[in-house]
Amino acid sequence: MIDEDRYCIDILTQVKAVQAALKKVEGELLSDHADHCLASAIASDDQDERERKVAELVALLLKKT
């Protein structure tokens, strides 16, 4: 679109749409991770695995973009 010299607002609208789509995918992945990986680790008898999964999630959530 930029190469085609499209109107800035049209480009920004598309950028916002892509960002919204990525945010939705991120939410779905986070939910899936919590429902499966994290829940499995919490239910297990492996204390190290529980701590590792929680630390992994916290580190991700604290990561700056």
C-alpha cells in the first residue's frame, strides 16, 4: 500500500486491523497455553515443572514489546 502511495488513513486502518488480529491470536494462544500446558503442570506432582511453567508465563507477560 505504501509503494502504491495509498492514502495514509487507509494504510493506518489496515495496520490497526492487523494489530487487532494479532492481539486476538495472542489471546487464543495464551488461553490454550493456560488450559493445557499450565494446567497440566499445576496438576502434576513435579514441583520443578510447575515452577518452570509459572515462571515462563510471568516472564512472557512482563516482557516489553
